Amino acid sequence: MVNSVSSSDLKARLQKASQDPGAAKANVETPKGVGAPAAAAADGVQLSKAAQAMPGGIDVGPPFDLELVSKIKKEIAEGRYPVDLEAITDSLFESYRDLMS
């Protein structure tokens, strides 16, 4: 359960913690099952079925053309990339309309 915190309550807690650093630790509750790991427990990883069924070719590289991205970045940096303000405006308004409906 999370208690709401007001600014006056927060100031009081901060003052109390600065006066008695051990008191802050005393009020902390440890959830069940949290603490030192069991001696017999071993670290491991299991992939979900969704992760195991990922499409092949993902390990080959990103799903976009790195050469094209580099070219566009260079053109933008040099100020030569064409900007279609009308298309950008239309796209922004379309996104806005989708959000509002």
C-alpha cells in the first residue's frame, strides 16, 4: 500500500531522517520472499514462447538500411535534406485528430 505524501509530511520525514539515520531503516518493511537468496537457488534465464518464436533474420541486423540512414543524416547535417512542410503539417494534424477521437 502506498500512502500519499504531502509537502509538510515530507519535510518532517526528511528532518527526522537527517537527525536519526537509523530510524529511516527501522520503518522499512521487507516483503515476504525478499532477502538473502536461498543457498540452493541457481541463476538462470528462460525465454518465453513468444521470444522463442521470434522471426528468423533478426540476429542478422536491423530491419532498415543503415546506408540510407547515414546518407539522410549527412544531408540533414549539411542542410541539403528536402523538407516537405505541408506533409509534416498534414501528418501532425492527422495524429492529433486520431488522438482526439
